[in-house]
Amino acid sequence: MANACHYMVLIPRLVRSFPFTKKQVHIETYCEKTNRSGFDPHIGCGECHALPPIFEERDIQPGGPK
């Protein structure tokens, strides 16, 4: 629900880290548009949706914003 990109595919896997332990669900991500995988599903691959302006780099002047 955090990222509604229709190109992103979530692939669940059941993983057991050690024998005789409970299985855990691991989620793998895949983008059908860019053929990328392994990115954070909350953010996405970065191709379709631009980052909000608060995350963009900008020149910071001494003395605060003007």
C-alpha cells in the first residue's frame, strides 16, 4: 500500500535461516518496466515516480533558507 506503482511486482518467498526454526516471509521486488530487482518496495525503483521535493538536493546557504 505504500507504493502503488503498477509495474512493481512483489515476489514472496518462505525462508528458513536455520534448520528447525520458523519460516519467515521475505519479499523480493521486481520492476517490469526497467527490469530492475532488489530495491526497497516502499520507494520503488526510482524510474516512474519522482522523489518529493524534500528529498532533492539543493544548495544550502549559510544562515538558513532565504
